[in-house]
Amino acid sequence: MRIAITGSAGQLGQALQKVLSGEELLLIDLPDYDITNYAQLQRAIVDFQPQVVIHTAAFTDVDGCELKPETAYRVNALGTQNVALACQNCDAAMVYISTDYVFDGTKGEPYWEWDRPNPQSAYARSKLAGEYYTQTLLRKFYIVRTAWLYSRTGMNFVKKVLQLADQHDQLYFVTDEVGSPTYAPDLADALRKLIAHPLYGIYHLTNTGVCSRYEWAKAILELAGRPDYPLFPTQGYARPAKVPAHCELRNFCAATQLGITLRPWREALVDYFHG
């Protein structure tokens, strides 16, 4: 299968390269390719004639998006439009990686794939705009919402916690931001299984279970061999962007239709450290 991967140098992009190593791949990332350059992207993708384009490239700095909303919309919305149009021009299916942040986190129970989004930040609104372009421009698409992505490559929450612990005598993390840590290799394998079936639509794919940022940080330090590090719970902290307080995604469609599930987040975190 010919597969193009945007954001190929990112956490998910690198994980996808490993699970799809037996396929013919086109790797799209800066500085060679820019998804906001319509003409360049069209040439690259249409010339390659992929059967599937997995679009992971995005401006994911949530607070950075709030401070630079035009950049967020240029990359996450218009960049996705460019990718979708390229797919349209070569009749490729598209996988768009979206986010749990399209929801406001006030439901009080897990979000189903068809629940109405209510984004609360520039990042979330720009990612929802990407969903809009994907749905309106294409008939063959998978919109995959995920959350709290991390891997052994790139910067992420796990590495940030360990770095901060090296720099400070104690740390505080919030208990009022709850979500599902998702290990990029697990998500990549789920995507590999998903694209094997032309069952297009919206999917929620995260490692199962939820935790607060505090609980996640506590588990990280324990698995890193630092269970006695002074870590304290807190609530609320000032930041530019508003994020969902409690956002659990219900993986109903992929599990029910295709039997695709991801393992519990704690098991995946153990694998991160000891796998």
C-alpha cells in the first residue's frame, strides 16, 4: 500500500513509520515539505498517488495557539484543507488526527463519537476546523480524535515531568484536568488496523482509562524509580488557553465495528519505561 504521512518527524509520525515499515511511504515534514504551501503539497502527494494519507502534522502547542491564533488556523485548518484537496485530487483516503479538546469537558461522562463539539481554545477551534474541511471535501476519510499523546521521541508530558523533577525540589500538578494518556506506538498500531478497512467516519482512539495530570505525573515518577519525590496536588493554574476539565473519549465505533481497542494507559506507560 502507498501511504503518505504528514508530520512524519513527530511522535506519531515516527511511530507510524515503524508499524508501516513494510509499506511504500512518502514522508512529509518540514523543512522539505510545508502543508501550508498548497502548490508544493499538491505536487508531492498527487505525484506519489497514495491510497491513504495519514495527516498528523499540526501546531499542537495549546498555549502557543492561543497567543498566535492566525498561525493555528493557518496550520491546523488551512493546512488540513490543503491535505484534503490533495487527497481529493488523487482519490486517496485521508486520516485526520484530531483531539479530545474539541469538547468542553463538562459532560460528566465519556464523549461518544457523535457528541456535539464545543471547543474552548484557539487550538481546539482550529482542529475542529480541520475536521470540517476533512468531512466536507472528502467522501473517504477517518477522523481520529485522541488525547495526551506521548512517546520516547520528541517533547511530551512524560519528559517534561522528569526534566522538572531534575530542576526543582518539589512539583505541583493539577487534579482538575482529567484525560487519557495515549502512547503513540499504540495509536499508530490502531491506525494501521483502521486503514485496512474502508469503514470511514469518526473514531475515538486513546489508551483506556483516565487520570488527572497529578495522577499521571505520580505514575511517571514512580516508574522512573523516584516514588519518594515530593509531588503535590493542586487545582487550577493560570495559562493562556482554556482546556477541558474532564475529557474521556468513548471508543465505541472502532471497538464495535472493527474490534480495535487500546490497552489501559498504565500498561502503556510501563512499556514506555521498561518495554
